Amino acid sequence: MDISVIIPTYNRKHLLCRAIDSVIRQSFSPHEILVVDDGSTDDSQALVQQQYSQIRYIYQDNSGVSTARNRGISEAKKSWLAFLDSDDIWHENKLMIQMGLLMKNPEYKICHTNEIWIKNGQKVNQRKKHQKRGGYIFKYCLPLCVISPSSIIIHRDIIDDIGMFDESLPACEDYDLWLRMCAKYPVAYSNQPLVEKYGGHPDQLSRKYWGMDRFRIRAIEKLLNSNQLNPEQRGLARDTLRSKLNILMNGAKKHNNQSVETEFKSISKLII
């Protein structure tokens, strides 16, 4: 089972070595590592090319993390794809445990893991709503993102079927992909925390954009319009959309934000 590891990065030279080293130290070695640089201006290129000759370094003009991940998918040569955000790290047995789980359960072509959250240098406990699961987990993916990009391994066949990351979404692009994926496929899951996920950075998308549910609403809208959900899934999606849309619209009215009311008013027909 051959694995390509894709690391998107943007101006994170100070964190990039930590991420790359955690991949190199894996007890199950990936067959290739791709760093997709989304237009960095901090000498990330020199760092990778001087210190990591075994890595495929790909540079592109700044276009966003979805475009960077998609570029990595397109350039990757292997059937299994693993992603690692450049501010996160893997524990040394991460790939070995996941690939062992997938080999024992060949009906699965997707696997994710539990993780440790660290924010501003301190370990943070995950809340109950963030609980991770395996199997058919579509309904658990609707409220918020319950799969971390840094934890997932996915077979290229899945991407070929459902498509890549939506480059039109400036945030919640992973939420969008997991919804499309979990609406059709079960996922394998390891409860072992095999990823350290770091937060609190000033460049995190959750800080850059207000009202992240705006993008989740767009993802659900797109999925409902695709007509690919079964009746139960469609009902669950509509209920979630109704809840998120009501919260967003009430907030817009409270703050007299007419642009938001106008932008999302057309979606109301999907929840009637």
C-alpha cells in the first residue's frame, strides 16, 4: 500500500520542519512527500530544498489551501493520500496504525484518527460535540467538522468519485469534502490520538473569517442541490441547514447586516 503525503504550507517556515520531521520519522515510511507552497515569501523554498532533498517541493502563486491540496492530489503518484497541515505533527506510528487498520478492513478506503489539541502551548480538551467516530458518520459531520485533514488517509478512488476540495470556499473546505465523502462511504477510525493539532495562530482561517457557518451553509446547500442524498440524509441536511440559517439570519438582523440577509435569503427554499 503506497502512500503520498501532501503538506500544504504558506509562510510557515518556522513550523514546517516540525511537520516534515514528523513524517520522516514514521515507522511506516510513505513513498513520497510533497510540500505544496502556496506562494510563501518567507524562504520556505530554500529551507525545503536545502534540508530535505528527498521531498518534492511544488510552488504555486497564492491561491488558498484548497488549491494547494488539490495541486498535491494532482501531482501525487500513489494510490493512498495522506494530508498534514504544516502547523500540525504526526506521532511516529500514525501511518503504521492506519495502514494496518485498512489492510485488516479492505472494505474501507478512508481512515481517520483521534487527535490531541494544543492551543497557545497548552493542551485543550475536546468537547463532546467534537467526538470522532467510524462507520457511516454523515449525520455527525453535519453540525461541524469532525474529521481533521491532518488525520485522514483516503484512497484516490474516493477523490475520483466525489471530487476534490472546493476551491470556491475560502474556509470550511474540509467540512464540505467530508460531507460529500461521508454521504456515500464509511470511514475507518482509530481512537488513538495520533495527531497533534496546534491552534491559536494569527493566520488560522477561523480568525480570518467571521461566521464560519456561512461556509458550512454553502456546503450543505450545494449538497442538497446535488440530489445525491437519500431521503434520510436529505432530511438531516435540511434540519441542520434550517438551524444554521436561522442563527445566521437572526444575527444579521440584530446587527442590521442587510448584505448577509440578501445573500442567504435564496437558500430558504431548500428548508421549506
